[in-house]
Amino acid sequence: MIRRILIAVVAVVLLASMVIRLASNKSKIDKETSYRDSTGNVAVNVRTVQTSSRSHELALTGIFRPSKEAPLSAEIPGKIARVSAAEGDYLVAGQVIAELDQSTLLLKLAADQAQYDHSKEDLARYENLGKREATTDATLKQIRLTNTLNEIAVKNDEDQIGKSKIRAAISGYLTTKHFEVGMVVSPAATLGQIDNTDVLKFTAMVPEHDMVKLQLAQPVSLHADVYPDLSYPGTITQISARGDDNHQYKVEVTVVNGNKQHPLKAGMNGTLAVVVRGAVTGIFIPREALVGSTEHPQVYLAGNGLAVLKKVSAGGTFGTEIQILQGLSAGDRVVTTGMNSLKDSTTIHIVGDK
């Protein structure tokens, strides 16, 4: 019993010793951290601000889409006997892409044509008899009706033979193809897709506060993500009259796909850029230089080896910069990097002034 008590006492003593040691180490770490925080000497970059002018450019992301799209399908059921186009081919409106087996249709046309030729001969004979009053009006009417029905049958056969040829509804590229020789098709099946990319539609969803700055027929510049250094001129051709649940409106821009060396493709991501108002003069700093909340923005000013926290009033954004309406003067040096390691009056050393 005494032995158990001794073991328990020793365990308590060891535990207490460990707690005291950990508390002592934490105190030392806190002091060292506090010392480093208080002494600072943080490396920062700064920008010496000046009064300058900026143009307010609206940048909106979107997607390039074909100006015209047409699904491909057969007009009548049948089995494909010939295919004359491959996926990726450029097609002209009306061009034959595939043909269905016409053997049954041709046989029916031959039979109906023979009946029609025979009925035309009968009609001519009975018309002559009628002139001599050698036949009844009822018989003549029946012969005329038979001839008309045979003529309609021939025209219907010719129409079906024409529909057995699958044609391109619009000019464009055959972007998808789901048919081969021997396949049985029906009018309900979609066999492929034709996209016209000679002219493209750039589609973007625009917030309501930016949508009111745009207007129909307004010229804009388009940039494809894959060609960041190139610009494609476009014109706003549609602004949706109704927004979605997120208060965004669809805006369409028409652009001619005329750059043969760097052609645009349907489905590419891009950006719409448009100057929505004239040049603005003031003080501008990088947006990442702001600290604090959007309601109470602040910046760090560099002076006398210290970073001093300063309240400012922010205006509109211009690309990667933001206008400062109050709180800064020309010649002030604003800290642009290293803000996460700063507190008010932290000591700093400047490594770059941009």
C-alpha cells in the first residue's frame, strides 16, 4: 500500500515538473516573439505616389461561341449508303454530306412513273372522246382524277429521293459526326453538329451595375486567353432585357474571325475590354497595398524607418490599381509588399521603390 502511494506521489511530482518547464519555455518563446515584433526591421517594397491619369476600363470574362449552329439529321428513315464528309470538314450550305440507300425509292418511282405515263395516254384518249361526246362526264372525271393522283405519286417519289440526301443546313465546320455507312437512321436522331465560326458571338454575364454602362453598337476589344497579346475588335449586338437570379445580364459581342494566323475557336475563354468613361486624374496605388476592411481601408506609409498605419478613402478600381480619394499626397511612400509582417510603427528597411 505504501509502495503504491509513493509511486503516485512521484508521478504527481514529475507531472508538475513537466508543466512548470513547459510554462517556462512558452514564456521565453513569447518574450522572443514579442521582442522580434517590437524590433521589426521588416524588408518591404514601397511606391512613391504621384498624381496621374487613368482610363476606366471594364473587363469582363466570357466565352466565344459560333454565330450559327445547326444540328444534323436525316429527313426520312433509311440506311446510310454513302458518306462524303469527315469531322472537321468545312461545309457549304446545301452540300451533300451523306446519302441513304435509294434502291427501294427508285423502284417505286419507276412503277409510279409507268402508271402516270399510262394515265396520261388514257386521259388524252378520253379527252378526244369527250369532244365528240363519245364518253360520259363521269368517266372523264374519273380518268382525270386517276391521272392527277399518279402525277402526285411521282412527285412524292422524287421528293423522297431528294430527302434521302443528307445536306448541310448552314455553311460551317462539321464539329461532331455520329454516322457511318451501314447505319440505320431516323429523322428523330441527331447525327452531328455544324458550327459557323466565320463570325463569332462572345457571350459574357455582366453585373447590373456594369451593364448600365454598356449600349448596343458600342465598339469593344476582345482578348482570347490563348492569345493574351492580341486584340480582336467587336461590337455589342445584344444586351439581355432581363437578368438572372444573381442580377447578371447576358451581353453578346459580334466579332469577325478574320485573323488567319491566330484564328478564334468556338469554346475559347476570353475577356471583353471597353473604356466606359473618360480619363480620371488622381492618386492610384496597387490594390494589394490596401489593408483593413473595405469599409475602413488603410495603408502603411514608410517614413523615418517606420511603417505608419494611415486611414484612406478609396475610390474606383482601374485594372490592378485603385484610386485613393483622401489620405495620401503626392510624394508619400506606400508599402506595397510585406504588410502581413507589419504593425503600426514597426521598423522597416526598404528594399525597392517602384
